[in-house]
Amino acid sequence: MLFFFPKKSVTFFNHLHSNFSNKQNYIMKILKFFTKSAICFAVSTGFLSLSANAQKAVNLTDPEIASIAVTANQIDIDYAKIAEKKSKNAEVINFAQTMAKDHQSVIDQAVALVKKLGVTPKDNATSKSLKAGEAKTLKLLNSKSGKAFDKAYIDNEVGYHKAVIKEVEAALIPDAKNAELKSLLQSVLPVLKSHLSHAEMVQKEVNK
């Protein structure tokens, strides 16, 4: 059986189909946005917990500060080691090598200082939170390859360094009681800021 529709009805159905197609495209764009946001959120868990601790109510002790400093630097070395193994991008590899070298230097200085002062680094809520965040970020980085890995790694580095800088400025330096420990943290701050600038430069290249 054949059905014949008036011309206006045909126009109406065509309009509905057009609207439906537009909605499909709109929905796909939304899904892509939330997928990208979920990836960014997963990467960010390695450093958001650190930033949140800048709003603390209790002052940190020198042993706790020493623990946070060593932990934060070691975490970035761990990220760098993965990048050196997985990335094929020369700029990403160069950045990772710089991170590994510079952060190891900070750890060596911190360890030498705590030995000199007779201070034993004390694990605390911030250092524990850092380690928990690292575990999530390592899992995500290990699940990626190629350009997707490069993007995830460098995006994390930008966010991580921003959070570390904020924590050093807002909590570690103000709370440090020992003059030598405070001086070490102050000397590390320009290095962290140069790392952030380097990371943002590489990020622009990776995102091209």
C-alpha cells in the first residue's frame, strides 16, 4: 500500500530529520567533551590532593616538610622514568631527563640537610595523599602510548608543578622552622617555576 503525504508534511518530516541530525551531532560533541574531561580529571588526581592541602588548618613540622619535599620530588622522577621509556617525542624525552636530574638533585640536598640536622622525615597526610595520587596517575600513564601518552604526561606535569609551587609558597616555606630548611625550599622555588615554563612550552608543541 502506498501513502502520499502533502507537500507541507514532507517539508515537516525533513525538518524533523534535520533537527534530529543536528541533535545527534550536538550529543556527540557533548560526549567527546566529557570523555576528554574525564581523562583530564584522571591525570589531575596526582596533584589536586596536594593543592588542596595548601588550605590546611594545622602547621607542618620540619620532619613533615622534609617528607613532603622528598616525596614530591621522587614522584616527578617516577613520572619522568616512564616518559623516558614510552615517549618517542624528543622534546618530551629531553624534558623528562631534565626533571629526573633536577629533582634528584633536590632530593640529594634535602637528604644531606636532614642528616646534618638529625631530622627524620615524618610521613603525614600530605605525603600520603601525594603517594595515592601518584598511583592513579601512574596507572593512567601506563595505559597510554604514542601522542596520547605525551599529552597525558605533559598535561600532568603542568598541573603537578603548579600545585607543588602553590604548596611550597603557601605552606612549606611559611611553616619551616629551621633556617637552612627554609633556605633550601626558597632556592628550589625558582627551579620549579622554570620547570613549569618548560612544561608549558612542551605542552604547546605536543598539542599542535
